[in-house]
Amino acid sequence: SQPVLSGADFLEFTIPDCSVTKISDNSVLLIMKNTGVLSNVIATFKTSVGATVKVNGVVQKSTVSVNDFTNPVFYEVFSADGSKHKTYQVSASSFSMKIVATAFIDTVMLPVRFCGF
């Protein structure tokens, strides 16, 4: 069977020093360890099969492309067949894990992926 080429989604996304990643419809929230560096960062991500990813019109490659996450970064994901396009706002914040865990439990923001441990 042929792979589905109409997906325009982030399936996974992380950066160094990330503690928690939460991917929702049009956003990626990265909770950083207190020592996390946000400038000149290389992201590791997985998308829908064959999707193309761009930031400011520049094609992004997982484990290669460098971005500054000091402010939100807007990633555009295009399906392989060109039928779909999604913009994700990727934001990074530093919080203590105790506060983050409580916030996620209280607001039922699951599933989350713990990374960097």
C-alpha cells in the first residue's frame, strides 16, 4: 500500500535541554530545564510522511537547521501532495518540573512527552 501523503503535522519535536514537549493542533510547547539555551538551537523533529517544513520560507531539516527560540518560531508544514498546509507556533519556556507537572495534571494537557531526562 502507498503511504498517505496528505498529512501536514509535527509528530515529534524537541530541542536540547527540553524537559517536556506538548504538541497540539497548531502549537508546540517546549518546557525547558532552567539552564536551557534558546538561541542558535537545532531542533529534532518528525513530520507526516514526506512533509516539507519551512521557517520564514527557508526549508528546515531535522537535526540540521538552526533557529532562535528566544521568541516563538513559526514553522510551516506542507503535505507531500500539496493538499494541506499548517502553521505551528513553537514556544519555549523555562519552568521548574514541579510547577509544570502540576499544570499539566490540573489542566489535563495530556499526552505529553518527557524529553531530556
